[in-house]
Amino acid sequence: MNADGFNCIDFRREKMADPRRLTEAAEEHLIACAGCQSFSRRVNAQERALQQAVSIDVPDGLAERVIVASRSQTRAPLKLWALAASLVLSVSMGVQYWHAAPDRDRIALAVDHVMHEPEALMSTRLIEPERVAQVFESFGAEVRVPLASVRYVKLCPVPGGTGWHIVFDTDKGPATLLLLPQNTAKKARVLTASYGGMGVHVEPGGQGMFAVVAGDEEQARAAAGMLHRHVSWQVYTAHGGDPGAPKRL
């Protein structure tokens, strides 16, 4: 239980009410509670399954017809609008899995994820290094030098599973780190590229791969180098064996 009295029951009630939006108290509880992390993953998996179920060819004008029909309803017209919008969004995105995407798609997916959560870059509250270390450990990495510049941590649904969205400060400004699972023997390769006016560095590490998104390629590469000075990225293969040695930039 947190110092403010927020407990597992509070978290699960809030998560079930709106799986994609959590309060600051809920996010702090999630970082420290392994049981609620497991619960959150199950809820996110159900959300993805629902999204896949509705990811079918949608007749032209479906969203408009739903909205028109909602005008005859006396209850929750905004919920009907949200349903129509989410259905169209699901179809437009399709079912994409990070671990199966080509390198360029991985770059695009990383930037798109950051762009869809702009509030992350606005956070100014520093996260305790101990909690940050717990997040990395849950991903199969080890923090050797404490990270004291992290100001946003959130467990997010991502293509292929559930990953961590982290924002940390560098000498060049804020950078985003995505810790992403990879459910395949095929590893991501080290890659730095530009997309959408931003730089992205992708590398295998932990239980899958990590992506660093920053202002440009140079900043993304430098931010990844900073992480290597703090974090030991042990690369786990799908068939076991010795973890790969972390690469230094």
C-alpha cells in the first residue's frame, strides 16, 4: 500500500474503469506492485483481443451511421461516438506486431507511440531511482548506476504485448525509452534512423528490445549511450543460453 492509502483494490477498480488512463497514484502503485503489474497485463491483453475482434473490414459510412443513430438515444451519446471512433481507429491501424515488423516499421511504431502520448514529455515529477530499477529488472535488465533523471514511467499496451514507456532527461533534453517485448527468436538489429522529424535508436536488450526516441538521430544515439552507462542490457534468446553482451555505442 502507498503512503497515501492507495492499494491494490483501488488500482484494479481504476484499471477496470478505464484501462488506458491511470491517475498518478495508480501509476506509482503499479511500478511497485508485481501483482498489479500482472493484473494490468491481463487487462491489456483483453483489450488487445477486443481490438483484434473488431479489426474487420468496415462498410463505408459506418461511423456516420452510428453517430446518426445515437441522436435517437437519450443516454450516453458521447459513448456511442467513442465506440464509432475507436472502431474506425482499430480498422485503420490493423493488427500489427512489433516483433514481426521490418526495421523501418519498428522505427515508425516507436515514434507513433511517443506521439500518441504527448503528456509523457510534459511530466516534471522525478521517479525514485529504486522504482526505476524495479521496472528495468522486470524487463530483464539491471541498473548498475542509479537513474535519477527519470520523470515518467507507465506500463502500456504495445504491438506484441505490454511494454514500459519511460521519459528521462539528457544533456540535450528529454528522451523517451520504450521497453518492448519480443515473442520470437528473431532478434532486432541495432539501428538508428529518422522518422517524422525525430530520431530513433533500436537495439535488442532485456526480454526483447528497447527503442530510444529523441529530437534527432544524434540525440537518440547519445541517449542510448547514456543508458548503456547506467544499465546492463542482458539479451535473452527464445531458446535460452547465455545472454548476449550489451553493446556500447
